[in-house]
Amino acid sequence: MNMPAPKNTGGAAASEITRPPRPVRSPDKRRNRRRRGLAGLYQNCQSALQSVRANKMRSLLTSLGIIIGVGAVIVIISISEASTASINSRLAGLNPTEIIIRPGSLARGGVRQGAGSVQTLTQADADAIASQVSDVSAVSPILNVNGQVVFQNQNWSTTVQGVYPDYQQIGSWQLQEGGFFSSQQGSDAVIGQTVVTNLFTPLGIVNPVGQQIRIGGISFTVVGVLATKGGSSFGNADDVVFVPFVTAQQQLSGKQFVNSIDVTATDTSQVNNVQAAVEQLLEQRHDIANPQNDDFTIQNQAQILQTVQGTTQTLTILLVGVASISLIVGGIGIMNIMLVSVTERTREIGIRMAIGARPRDVMTQFLVEAVMLSVLGGVVGILLGVGGGVAFSLLTQTSFALSPLAVLLAFGFAGAVGILFGYYPARRAARLDPIVALRTE
């Protein structure tokens, strides 16, 4: 008897009824698989460590490139950070609102001479800036006079600068003893610590305030002693004597022109506006129609700070790049030795694959060995690099500075080199034919 075919009551419902159930993975199976993976990784690490111990000298020579590279990177970064901290501490005394105006260069016969070869700036220019440019808090012309400073039987050759009283504010000068002079003329003088050390310390005088010194045969009374400011790329800031500008011009120099004019803006946000206004005013006063023919140069301290910091960063990047080449060379050495190791252990690889090891297991074994060589070299390199940085700080009497991030990056790069250059030998070992490998003597 023919039975009637069952009716299809609905596509979606029928599909759900006839679809076989999905297999559900047991949590225990996933846990066991994870355990087997960890156990295999642990065995590979043990095997790699045994291989390193069995060939200690070869392992050391293989990791030498990594050791030198990581150590060099650590030392360079340490020196760079210590130098940057030292430079920043010295530049911290600079006034970020200060603008420096210097004489320009002279062109003769198509040949343009160096900056300052033409004298065009005057005291009148400084006074005009003070009275006509807005958002200016202080202005001072600067007149340099190289003079012999004499006190009793001691003498010292230093730079004498004629300045306005506002120059204390412009240069952020702090006083250790006494005060700054308050007039553009007079017989007062403010001296730096280097001058104190060479003139007064040999005579046992602790506080020179009130003492009489002679500069170019002119007598001056010390009214203030500057606090230590330290040396910089611009010279020794403590080796200086400040005297009133008019006195320096009339009695010590006799020059009509000044060496520079220093200006400070009321706020850092106004520095660029003040600089542009000063440039326009000086062009009008000097009858300059084309800005390219300016007989003066203007630079603000923010530009100096950016230039110095940018140069330091560029130099650091260059040195780190050079040191990183050692890591690449070390990686090539690791790849070379691992290829040799694959050739030497061909029969061992064949036996492992014959008793059930998968190509992935063989590849993991050799990759772990390459990474271990690289990581061990990185650890030794970090220790040597930190030791080298500490030794440098002790020899140069500077503070030791090293960012933990730099150490982590160097260590991570060493591990990445091991993976990168160990992949090809490991893959080559995994692709060996077990039968051919077993026949190899």
C-alpha cells in the first residue's frame, strides 16, 4: 500500500526540524587542549634551554650582536636623557618672552659677511621701541666692553656690559647679595660669581658689596652680587660685570652703536606680535623698504629653545638608529646559527616527526630557541647598558637618567628580532621530509 507523502507545513519550520544539532564543545576538552598547548610550550622552552647550555660559547657569540645592540641603545638613551635634562635646566633661566635684536651683516662686492659685521643699532632705537611698541614690558640696550677688573692686588679679565636697570628683569637675574643699580648712569656695578671667585675669594672677602673696583681706570662700587647661573652654549653667564649703560658708553667705550637690544613682551602670547612690530619700527627708522635688506636680525628665546631641543632630539634619534644596526646584525647571526642547527639536527627532527610530532611542533621548537637566544642577549645587554650609563654619570658628575619605557622598547625589539630572524630556519625545519631526515647521517 502506498502511503501518502507528508505535507510540507512551512519552509522555515521544516528546516529547523531536519537540521542536525550543532556539536557542543565541552569545556573540559577546551581546557585539556589549552593545557596540552602550555605543556608543549614548556617542553619547547626546556629543549631550547638545553640546546643553549650544550653550546654555551656558540650561544654567547650568537647573542653578541643583540647584547651589543641593546647595551648601546640603553647607554645612548641614558646619556641623551641626562644631557637633555642638563640642557633644559640651563635653559630654564632664559626668559621665554625675551626678544634679542642684533646687528645684521654687511655685503661688499657681492660677498655677504657674518652677522654683526655692520653696526646699526643705537640707544635711540632702544628708547623708540620702549615708547612706540605696545605690549613691551622692558627694554635695554647692551654695550659690551672687554676690560680688566682690578681689586687691590687682584685682577681679572672679563666682559663688562653697560645695560639699563630693566636688564635684571629681562635676563631673569637673581641677586645673592645687595641689589641692582637703579639708574642709567653712575658708578655702581653688579658682579657675577666668577668675578667674586677670582677677585675677592683669594683675599678672604665673603661679601664684596660696598667694595671699590676699577675698570679701565674708572672706580666703581659693588652694589650687588649675582646668584650662580651656570655655563651654557653662550658662555659663562657668571663671568660678567654689569654697569650703567650711559657710564659704560661715555667713560669705558666711547662707541655710538650698541652690541644688541633686548626686549621683553608682556606675555608669551604677544611675543610674535611684538617681534613683528619691532621689525617694522626699525625698518622705518633705518629707511629700509625691502625686508630682505634688513641691517639687523631678531630672534626670540622660544626659537632658541626649540632649536636646541630639536637638535638634541635629532642627534638622539641618529645615535639610536646607528646602535639599532647592531640588533639587525645580531638577528642575522641568530638566523645563520639556527640554519646551521637545523642542518646538524636533521636526523633528530626526522625522529621527532616519525614518532608523532607535527610540523607545527618542530617549527615552534626552533622558533622558541631563536627567541630565547635573542631574549637572553637582550637581558645581558640591558644589564651592561644600565651599568654603562651609571659609569658615565659617575665619570661626568651628571645625574643618571633612564626611562623604563626605553628599557622595555629595547627588550621588546630584541624579542622581535628573534622572532623575525628565527622564523625562516624554523619553517625550514618544519618542512623537512621525515623519511629523508631519517636517512641523514
